[in-house]
Amino acid sequence: MFIKYSVVKVYMEKRLSTSISEIRAVQMIRDSYVIYLPKDWCEKNFIRKGSRVYIRGLGKRLMIEPITTETKTVEISIDDIDEETLKYILISLYILGYKSLRIYSKKNINIDERKKLRILLRHLKGFEIYEEGRNYILIREVAEKSDLRSMLIKEFNSVSFLLSMLKDYTELLEEPDEPEEMHKRFDIDIEDVEELDTEIDDARLEIRRLYNKILTDLSIDPGVDQRILSMLISISNILERIGDHASESVKYILEKRFSVEDIKKLREVINEIMRHFIYVNNYLEMVLKNIFDTKITGDVPDVKKIIADLSKIINVKKSFREKLLKELSFPDEIFRYHLIRIYDYLTDISEYLIDILVELSVSETKYSEEISQG
């Protein structure tokens, strides 16, 4: 099946043609409850007598999705489209969960255009060129990733490494090295900063893709409630922003000179950021373990204590900002802004973790009550 690519038209037609909102009566045949599926919906999704469907229940919702082995292929014409635009169209389709893309032209696609396309494919993890013709290239997903937990941990570890780099470089400022020697070491490490920032962006892109696939493909089980899932996605977005500010902060330290007094105050500020980040990191790992592991071994975490610790991180945000603005006398306000935003985002993650912990506690209490009543 081929889908012609037109950003607005296809989107609107798809939305209008698949939207259903009506009330139907549940009937009883023998000992089973029966509800009839809308005829128009069945025809548009090729469901006939004997067709099989996925059925999944979540809370009060019951979701039905056709089972099909047919791969939908989106067709993209590269005539009158520049390379940068094509890049973001491909990334968008990738994030939205499409598995097969056919790029075509009215004329033959030359060698240079094919080389550029192969470079663009680096942004589409798990995709490879499946088939080529004179005027078209078909790319398909050959490896499917669906481990949300490992991708979140990977993103968090990359951000943690960037912040550790920020802490280490601040400590290096106190060493009595010659400026030339110090900058020589820093110049080597700038590439590492860029690489880590790219790793964070790639991890967030993979998480966004998986989230969209979960929303549209009921056969994918994320292993987590939809409300918790949406909060984990928000945490992923925040981590990417922390990564941006952390990488810019590291670059600033590599490029500027500081007084002895400034270095001392800077170390205090960054140590406080790292201390709170370690708390958040540990609690995120604990939350992910409780969400995704079916068998929890060891001591049961003290949820009240964890929420209290996270609340402290949130409550000192204002005093941290005032302290940073008052004590750091760097001429460049942009650097202070980066540090402030890093801490602000840490408090945002703390708020989401509290929400998740409360949701898990409420769900567990409700489940226990249902068991006792049963």
C-alpha cells in the first residue's frame, strides 16, 4: 500500500475519515456480551468475516486494532525540495512511526543525491535501503527498538556524563598548568562534548518514535500505564534540554578565564547541581525498576522519604537562583542563565517523579483494596 505524501491534505483526510464518535448498545448472545463494529470503519480497515483484531483493555477503555501484515509505504517526491527540508520530513515520518518510505523523482536520481540520502539515513536508526531503481529509493525499517527503559537510562547517563565533565573541568581550573597546556587538553575534549550532545538528541528522537508507535499500534505493550508513560516522555524532553545547557556551559568554561575567587564559587554551585542531580538520577532508576520489573527484590523503597527528598530539591530552586545571581560575578550572563536552567529542569524532573510515585502508590492501594474486597 502506498500513501502519497502531502503534509496537510493527507493528514486532514486521514483524521476526518477515521474519526468515530457514537454510542452503541451492548447485546447478549448466549453467555457473551456483544457489540457490533461500525461498518464504515471495518471497510476502511479491510475487516471482513473471519478477520482477526487486537483487543486490549486499559482501565475503562477497550481498544481494537486490525491485524495486518501489509506495510504502509509513504511516497515522497524529491522534485522541487531541498536537502534540508527532505531531512526533516524523513525525521518526522520516522518519529511518527512509519516503517517504509519510498523516495522518488520524475527524473533519474544521480549519484550525488544517493550519497546525500545515505548520509540522511544516519538519523533513522534501524533503517536501510531496501530497493533502488533509476528514479526511486525504497527504505525500510530492518531493526525495531522498543525498550523505553534502556533508552531513558541511556539518555540520562549521557546527561550525567556531560554534567560530570562540567564538574571536572571546573576542578581543572584550579590546577597550576600553563594556559597553553590546559587549552590543548580542552581542545581534544570539545569533540566529546559535541558527541555526547548528539547521543542525547538521538536517544530523545528514539523515545519520541517509540511513543508515537505505542499510541498508534496497540500490539506494542509499553509495560506501563498511559499517564506514567506520558510523564516519562516529558522527562526525556527535559533531559534533552539539560543536555543543551550543560554542553554550552562546558564550552564556556573551556573558552573563558576565571579569577581564583570565581573558580571557588563556581565549584560550590556546580557541586550543588551535581549533588541534586545524583539524587534525581538514583530515584529515576528506582522508579524505572518499579515500573518495568515484574519481580522486585530487596527492600521496598520508602516512598514518603523519596517524595520528601525530591520536594527539598524543588523548594530550594528560588534560593539557588538567588545565590547564583548574587555570588557569581561573571561578566557573561548567558553562562549563569545556562546553570539556572539546568537546576530549573532538575526541579521539573523531580515534580514528574513525585507525580509518578503518587500514581504508583494510589494504583497499588486501589489494587490491594480490590483484592481484599474480592
